[in-house]
Amino acid sequence: MIQRPPILLAILMAVVLSACSTPAPSPDSAPSGAPTPASASEAASALVRAGAAEPVPVAAAPITTGELAGGTFHVFSVRTTDSSTRLEYAVTHPTLTGRPAQLYSDQGRENLPVLSAGGQEYRTVEHTILTGIWGRPVAAPITSVVSNPHPTFAVYAPVPADVSEVEVSTPLIASPLTVRVDRGAAPVPAGSAEVPILGRAVSGDKSDRQHDQSLIVTIHGVRRADNATVVYYSAAFPQGVPPVRFASWGGEGGSLSKNSSYLGFLTATVEAIDWSSMQGIQLLGGGGPHLKESCDRFAFTDGKNPNALVCWGVLPPVKASTTKVDVIVANQLIQDVPVTDGLMTPQSDQQIPELGTGWPTIPAESLAAATPDNVDRNTVDLRYVVKKGAITTSGEQLDLDSTVLFDYNQATLTAAAHDVLLTAAQQLTATGRRGTVSVTGHTDADGPDAANLTLSKRRAQAVADALGPLLGPGYSFTVEGKGETEPVASNDTDAGKAANRRVTILPPS
């Protein structure tokens, strides 16, 4: 038998005992070679930066009127989906800076761009303001004029599928600009299972006169949770280095805000538009800091973190049937963002985590802020505004667009309806025949059948009541409602539903 020296035996026993006592890796521990949190964040930040570049204008015209004469009106893109049309545009001036009165908020709404195509004139979608009056446009207000263009947005009704170009006009320029129409949501870089990318935009610092700074804003999730909607998004600087000067990405106040808060925070404009219900939702009031949203400009001012940071905002709930919304954040509109259920996981213990290291934990008190009163205060009704072309014909039948005639789910005529009905009356009298006019109401398939039938009858009656005085003596009316039973388009898309919401008129035989 070989005798081993005592010291060597002790060393061998220590090695054996050490090997036996080493714990097996737990299922949750990272395997060898897995990215560390720092490298995971760097990789995730690279995903959202991939291919991001400052938008480039595709058309421009000199501004010929007002205090901005000598400046330039720029168009970056016109993009339409089944739900909405987004115009990206900007106004620049070589020397003038500050806030031009005629373009600031509602004061300059007459100068907001108008789209024209196929005999129709599309004006910016409107929403109700605090007093319940229609009229505030869904468009980011131009709060300052700068020397380098960076796009802001305005929202319109979807243009028909056969329209490939639109004319963009405004009283600021002498002649309209012809611009190609892009279709579908804007393309985004490929994300990953850990870092989904649902939409992305490049935003500018509203207070940077030279616009040599920008911010990449990426939507990662729109989630239903506890009777609220949570928007998860990240913000990253293109070069990975926060600028020396940081002021206010996102503009001042929300484009759907009833109260025009002018907070100046990055998230002051976190909002969503549910076109299936024609409603806009904005940040819920939480009664304290960071209860309705997590990020403000101070999260980015220390200059220490080059990686993307994850933010969130809590909004009123969307319908259970809603599958997509448009999201407004950092003064940009991102179209067709999918809506899914449940908060994002895994969750981080950091209030504003780096992208790729887990998703923010949403405070319970933030979700609890979705009380009925709070939801009502932060939900607004929307409507498309098509000033011309709201009447289409099929033979002698007139089809009137209910989106122009009525507010959502209502049977009271809007202010815009008068011009439409006056045109309809002129077309009826032009036939030279007096007698009985048939008026029939139609709805989309949303809601109960019985409710839609009643609504269609009430709308038809409202049209007949208004047409009577416009037509004068010698006319009578038959009025009926068909509800959702005679669609002219698929109810599977928002554009199809809008086409189905109509009132048809047949002149006397």
C-alpha cells in the first residue's frame, strides 16, 4: 500500500469537499456566458437605435403670409391606416424664434394644414374640450419656431384605399403641396422576445433653437391592467450620450388635454386614441409625483447613463374588444400599436430601469387612480372632420357620412351637418320632382342590435327634421332605421365601420 504524505492527503480531501459542497446552479441564475445586466441594456439600447435617423422633409413651400413670411412650411410624410391619417410637418424661419401667435395652440387653428383628395377635404380630427364643446384639434401645437425642421403632427380621417397622393394646403403658403400617401403603420426595427418594439419615433427638443438634439422614443407595450391602460416606452439618445442642454422633449401640454397643463415634462403628452370607440385617453391624475407616469426631464439630465431608459404612463381603460390604438408621446403620433392584456414581466425594482433589465413595477396606487370620475375627466370624445365630400351618390341615392353629421353614438346633428344637409337639399331640388323623400339610417356593428336599430331611426329622423325647412313646401318624408343590417363595408376595420355609419336619402320618384 502506498503511503501518502499527510499534507498532500489534506489537500486532496479539501478539493473533494469543496467540489461536493459547491451548490448546483439555480434555475433563475444566469448560465455561464449570459449577458450581464450592463451588456443586456447595451444590447437592448442598440435594438431601439437601429436605423433611427432624423426625418427628412419630402416637400416644402415658402411661407408668404403673417409674421412667418420668409419662413418655410415643410412636409415630412402623410401616412394612413384603417384608423387614421397622420401628417408630419414643420415650420421653420431663418431668424425668427419664439412662439408665433397664429400657430400656437387653438389660436391659429385656421392655419392648420388641410388634406384634399378625391373631391374630399380632410380637416384635423377634433375632440371635446372641458365645456363639452367640439373644436380642439388633435394636432401637436407648434410652440416655437426653429431654424432646422423637426416634425410635429396632425391627425385626420383615413383616406380611401385608392388615393395615392394628397394635396396639403394651409393659408401660410401660396399653393398646395402634392405628397405621396404611405400606407400602414411605419416600419420598425426587429425587436426580441425580451424587448418587443411596437412603434418608434424621433422627437426633437422643443426649446432647442438649432434642433441639433433628438430623442428616440420606442413603444414596447400597451397593456390592460386593473381597469386601466399602461403604456411602456423607452427613451434613448441616438449617440448614446445625453446632451449638455436638456429642456423639454414632447412639447407643452397634451394634444388631447382638456386643461392644457403645459407641464413641459417628457411625458406630458402620453396619450392614446382608440378609434374603434372614437375616444382619446390621457394620463390619469394621481394626486402626487410619479403616480400617473414615471419619467420627467430630470431623469435624463445627469449625463451619466448612455443606455435607453424605460418609462410608463397610466391612462384610462380601453374597451375589451380594442386590439390597437394610436399612441401620442414626446410630441409624436405612433399609429397602430397593438393592445394586449397584463403588465409586462419580468419586473424591475428600479423606478426607471435601463432597457433590457426588466420592466418598471407599476405602483398599485397608480392603477387605483382609475376611478370613474378620474377616467371620465381624462377621456375625450373624437370625431373625424370631412368638410367637403361628405355626400356620395349611387344613382339618385345620396349617402351622407354619419361621422360628419353626428357625434359618436349620438343622434343630435353637429354644427358641421348644416352645410352637408344644405348641399343635400340643393341636390334633391335639382331633380325638379316634389313628393316623398325616403330617409334611412344605418350604423356599424358595434353594440347591441336593438340599440343600433334605435340609433339609426333617431338619426334618420334628425336628418328628415332638418331637411324639411331647407326643402320648403311640397315635400314629405318616410323615415326608417336599418341598424347594422345593411353594411356596405366590412365591420372588421375602423374605416369599414365609418363607411357603414351613414344616412341614405332617396328623392321623390
